[in-house]
Amino acid sequence: MKDHFGYFLLVFTSLFTIVNPIGCIPTYSAYTESVKRIQAIRVARTAVLTAFAAMILFALTGKLVFNFFNISVDGLRVVGGVLFFLTGYDLLKGRNSRIKTVSHAETSEIQEFAVTPLAIPMICGPGTITVTIVLIQEAHSFAQRAILFGCFALVSLATYFILVASKPLLKFMGKSGSKVFFRLMGLILMMIAVEYFFKGLTPYIHKMLKI
């Protein structure tokens, strides 16, 4: 039970940090600022369901992708570690490349925005896809797979509620609170990145030493 709880914390923290629903708030708020609340909620629901479906899809087809392209999970860990580290560094420095300025004209395409770019690649981007494939490859038991898919649902649900409550949340946190949160998430992501990188690099070092 203790091992399962530890695995749950690792998976949930990894997914929540790389998805970074707080980082989606500025863009979501900009797109939904001029629409009714019920429509804004519909946008959040569509985006989260789309992202959740994408996570499930990549989790189920990840092994096929590995076999087709002859990719090792260790190589993906190394790449994922680098990707997570860069993302975490941007957050630590107060930069978020996923936030962009939205013009008033673009708000007329609100439903298309829910699928892209909000769901893909903002919520379920390259980092989320990478960590999803890595985690499913490391889930060796039924319990671990159940925890993993449960975390997909929990992170998606948390993202939905955060987006829906974005305006009160931004007002409550303020600029200083948002900056502190971003930096904390960035630091956590960088630590996870180091673990992924060296875990993937170790087998390559062992192979080189045997040559």
C-alpha cells in the first residue's frame, strides 16, 4: 500500500507539473473574457476531455510507437528529462512560452480554440505525451496501470476546475502569488527532469563500459 501511494504521488506530481494547468489560465481567460460563463465552462470541458482522450490514446498506443520506430524507453527518458528541465527552467525564470496575446477577432473561433491550442498542445503537449509514454512503459502491474489512468482522470479534473475558477483564482493569487507558484512548479519539474535523465542515461553508460 505504501509503495502504491508513493507511485501515485510520483505519477500525479509528474503529470500535474508538466500539464501546468495554472499556466493555461492567462490564455484561457483571454479567449473567454468576452463570452458568457456557460460558454466558457463548455470550452474548459471540451478542452479537458480532448486532452484526457489524447493521454489515454498515447498510453494505449505508446508501445506500438516504440516498436514501429525502434525507440527505447531509456532514450525517451533522456529526451524527456531534457524537455522537462528546459520547461522547468522557463517556469523558474518566470517565462511561460505557452502564454500568448489573443486578439478580439480570434474569440469568434472559441470552439476551435478549445481543441487547439488549449487541449493540444497546451494541456496535452509534447511534455505530457512523453511522460505518459514513459510512465506506461514503467507500469508493470495492473495496480500501477490503474493508478496511472486514475491520475490521468484526476489531473484532467483538477485542470477543469482550475480553468473554470481561473478569474477568482487569479484575483486571489495576485501577481506575486502567481510568480511564486510558477517558480515552485519549475523547481519541482527540474528535479523530476534530473531523475528521468540519469535513469535513462545509466543503461547507456553501462553498455559503453562493457565495450
